[in-house]
Amino acid sequence: MSTNQFGKKGWTPERLGNLSGKTYLVTGANTGAGFEASKILLSKGAEVVMLNRNETKSAKAISDLKAELGPNVKVSFIKMDLAELASVRNAAAEVIKKASKIDALICNAAIAQVPTQKFTKDGFESQLGVNHYGHFLLCGLLYNRIEESNGRIVVVGSEGYKMGIKTIQSDDMNWDKNYNPMNTYCHSKLAQMMFAYELQDRIRSANKNVKVYVCHPGASATSLIKTSGGLRDRIIFGLMSMTPLVQSAEKGAYPEVMCATEEEENLNQKAYYGPTGRMQWTGPVGECKLEPHAQDKAIATKLWAVSEKETSFKWNF
Ligand SMILES: NC(=O)c1ccc[n+]([C@@H]2O[C@H](COP(=O)([O-])OP(=O)(O)OC[C@H]3O[C@@H](n4cnc5c(N)ncnc54)[C@H](OP(=O)(O)O)[C@@H]3O)[C@@H](O)[C@H]2O)c1
């Protein structure tokens, strides 16, 4: 068994120092792992800009954070619906105006196991559209600001990348022929991870310094399945959440906070970070086993081209 580089307990927020002066952007930060990640970052003095789709939930999240951490914590919200490319463009423009630096953009928001085939405003299968295309465009639009800041991009993947079809269904990205709530979710999370590893290569070829890290929260008790999943999956996950198979949302936030903050020399871009215990669902946070299909260069190159075409966005390094 390999030993955890961060010790027996793995990475925990105890490793964090003072983060004042740092600015973190978190997508989907009003609940779940994104909310907990924001709380940890704020508690260490960082500024957090939440990119959320729902104004009411965001106002509540901000008031809860201020009630717990104090009225002066630097937390704000920009409205962004990843299911609409125009909304992503507007949000990115607002970020550029408001955030003079970005130490890390944490791509955390997602929907999962949507029971029937649905489409985003731009006509993409909903899980691929929200989880991958929306973040692909957001990262591209904010890339220059992240680069100027010597910042990072953190992509929150999922153990689902190794379930489902384990590749990108490039002849039917919308799953018109074989829609399946779980397989299609897994496809979208694999796409996010492949995008991240491909982005690292492109940044390196351009001699640029932005770092991109990939992590996952294991199995965490969040609203993910409750919000977007079907009744059967909601019941199953609700029951599982009462067992030790599932950890707290707070623990689920550790890998993304680690990837946003840990010293560069302690992280490896080609790695995959998350809980290292049973099934990689819970346990000490560290480097997890990664299956090679997540770094298949030919598939990633093709996915990149499709993503640029579908989002009408050409990356410029
Ligand atoms: N929980 C797990 O066991 C698990 C396992 C593997 C991977 N993950 C990954 O962990 C990450 C965090 O998820 P979570 O478990 O914390 O789920 P969560 O509690 O449901 O949080 C997801 C967040 O994403 C937001 N979101 C959904 N659709 C959006 C859209 N169209 N535009 C903008 N924001 C949107 C949600 O907003 P609303 O509140 O408005 O819905 C919410 O803030 C996701 O990337 C997920 O794939 C989770």
C-alpha cells in the first residue's frame, strides 16, 4: 500500500496558512462541497467570489457564511448559469471587471444523473453542457486573468469517470441514441477531466505558467442527487448517506481546497487527488489511482476540437 504524502490523516485544512490577499473563484458555491470549500478558504482570510445560478440561494449562503465567520468576510456572488453560454460570457465579463486577480478558479458546479435527456439553452445534453461545456468556456474566458495572476484551475471530477462508457461519445455527444442518467453523467465528468489534462499540455507547449489540477470529492453527502437526480437515485443515495460509505460535504471539499492552495512542489498536475480510503469514496485525502483512459491523448484532442466548436470559443494561449 502506498503511503500518503501528507501523513496518516492525509491532507486536511490544518495545513492551511493565512490566505489573506488571495482570491478564489468557486462555481456552484451556494451548497455542498463548493459551499464548504468557500467556508474553509474564507476562514483563512481569503476572498471568495461565488459563481452561482440562483440569487436567492446565493444570498442565503452569503448570510450563513457571515453569520458563522463574521460580517467582514470577503465573500460575493456573480450570477452564472452554466446551462447557458451567454450567461457564462456575462459572468466572465463581470469577473474580469471585479476581480483584479484570480489565484484559483475552482470548477466545482455540476448536475448529476438527470433522469431523462434534457438540453441546455444552447442545445447540449444537459450534463455535458453544464459540467463540461460551461466550464470549458468559463476557463477559456478567464484564462488570461488567471495567467496574469500566476493562478490555477482546479477541475472537480468524479470517480464516475471510470464508470459508464469510459470514453467520449464523439459521434453522439447528446446521447440521442442511448441516453442513460448515470452513463451520461460519467461521460460529462470524464470530459471535464480529459479537458484538464489536455489543458496542462497546451499550457506547457505555450510556455505558460498556469497550473491545472484534477480532484474529486469521493462520495459526499451533498445536494447533488437531490437536486438533479431521479427519485430512485435520490432514495438510494439518501440511504447510502446514512452509512460510513459516504462522508460529509466538508470532507468532500478538502481535495478542491488542497488543489487550490497547497504548495506547487507538493502537487503533481498529472495526478488525481481525492479520498484514498475504501473505493476512493472516503478516507485520507491524497493521490488516488487514475485509470489511463482519462489521459488518452487522441480522444482528448478530439474533445478539445469539439468543445471549441460547440462553445464557439477558440483558446488563445
Ligand atoms: N457528492 C458526491 O458524492 C460527488 C461525487 C463525485 C463527484 N462530485 C462532484 O463534486 C462537485 C460538487 O458537487 P456537490 O456534490 O457539492 O453537489 P451540490 O451540493 O448539488 O452542489 C452543486 C452546485 O452546482 C450548482 N449548479 C448546478 N447546476 C448549475 C448551473 N447550471 N449553473 C451554475 N451552477 C450550477 C448548484 O446550484 P443549485 O444549488 O442552484 O442547484 C450547486 O451550487 C460536482 O462537480 C460533482 O460532480 C460529487
